[in-house]
Amino acid sequence: MGAGEGECDMESLGELLSQMKSSQLRQRSEELAARLMNDPLVWELRSSHPELEQQQLMRGMAKLYQYVNDRRHCENCPGLANCPNDFPGHYTKLAVEQLGGKPELVDLQVPCGKQLQYERELSVKKRIHSFYVDERALEEGYSEVEIMSKDSLRAPAVAQVFRYINEIREQGLKPRGLYLEGHFGTGKTFLMCYLLHELAKEGYSGAIVYMPEFVEELKSMLQDSDKLRETVEMMKQVDLLIFDDIGAENLNPWVRDHVLGSILNYRMNRKPTFYTSNYSLNALEKHLSFTSKDGEEAHKGQRLMDRIAPFVEVVQVRGTNKRGRS
């Protein structure tokens, strides 16, 4: 057999294989198209849009396939983190639009309920700044029924906090905050985190500051004036500011007079400030009057209290110590 004949045979074989593959692919495509057209979801679409002809459906085959596939995944949703759709957290929605005088399938990527919930929670978290407070207190979900029923002794305080939140929702921000006074472990911080979370959902920004560690951190900020200025400015401007465990910190005159004094001087009569403390207001004034450097300075403690006491509603938080319990 000559070289030319061998080449000719090989070409023929190649053409034959190509035709076979083409035939097999065509057959598979036809089977897939038939299955797709008989899918209940496609039948539902066709009954809703009788103006769609076979030609338009065949042209939109890829869109139909994506639509059916996404819907099947959503029916057996494995959770947002394991979403198998091509665009996680979204599904394909089909619409029919008139293009050039003829109906055409148009596909849209739509966020699912779980994605929308995630985005809502993310936007809430972005509105809340936390300084040295256990993030778990802000990450947990909140149940009003559980909060109210956890400790009957705490119920009056919880009712006050709930009432305050509802007033802000109905009337908007007001300059008076809350002063939660009570023994260690009665849930004061938790209630303030709940307040922040609920009002962040209404669009308000907030910050919660754990005072003992914040005061220590402020000393190191003396070496970083930009960070100090940014932190103080944020605390002045944020809608809701919470000083958690005020009275437990080791104060120095600079923190008391130039940092706390500056923040509270700006916020009074403008935006509400909140506090949690083991101290009553009178006992807190004595604490603020004494610093490790200058000893007792009653007038300076009183000056700071003039920026706290008139601008808060006192909430007595009673109850048993919950710390260390599940």
C-alpha cells in the first residue's frame, strides 16, 4: 500500500470517528433537551408563559438548565457555606421579556433568603465597634423571651431596656442613655449588647468599650497620636456609646480629664451614652475623684459626674451571678 493510500484511509477513519462523535453528542444533547423540556419546573414556566415557542425555549436551553439545577439545589439546601450553585447564595430566576417584538427568556441571579439574612447580619456587625469586649456577646443570637425569662429578679431591668429600645425605634435618638447598676455577673453587659444589636438593625451605629482594658490601652496610645485621635473622635460621633464596667478601671488624671471628659463633654445633650457598673452613681463619683497619681480630687470627680448623672436613667439589675454557667 502506497503512502498516499494510507493517508487517505487515515483521513477516512478520522472523518468516520468525527461523525460518530458528532452523532453521539447530538444524541446526548437531544436526550438532555427532552428531559429538560419534560421537567415539571419547565412545564410550570411554559404554562405561565404560553407565548414562549419551542424555538425560544431551545435557544434558552442553557438558562433553563441553570434554572432547574439551581432550584433542585435550593430544595435540598445544604446551608449557605456549602451552597453548590455557581453563584453561592444566589439562584437563577427566569423572566420573559419582549426583545425585537418576540418573547425571550432572560435569566437573573437572585439572592436567596439565607444570603439576605447573612447580609443583614453583616451590615449590623459593621455598625458596631467593640473594644476589648468578648465578641461572643455580640455574635450570639438573641431571644427576647429567653432574656425576659432567664431570671425573674432581672425582669424589671429587662423591661426598662426593652422600653428604651422601643422609644428609640418610635421617637428616634435622644440624649439620655441608661446606667445599668448591679452586682457582678447579673447580665448587664449582655443587655447592653442586645440593645446595640437591636438598634443597629434600625440603622444606628454603636460602640461598646470594656473600661479596665481600654484605660490601659490608652496609655500606649500616647505614642500613637493619630490612633488616639481617631478613637476619641469615633467615640464622640457614634450614635450609641457604652462604657462597660466603668469603675473597675485604674484611672489616671489624663484619661479622666482629657479623654473621658472630652468624649462626655461632646456627647452630652447630643447623643446617648450608656454605662454598666458595680457602683451606684454616688460610689462612682468617689471612684472618679481618686486617681493613682494625684490621690483624691473631689471637684474633678464631680465635674465628670456632671456629664454622666443628668444624662442617664438608672436601671437596677438584680439577679444571681450567671458567670461560668452554661
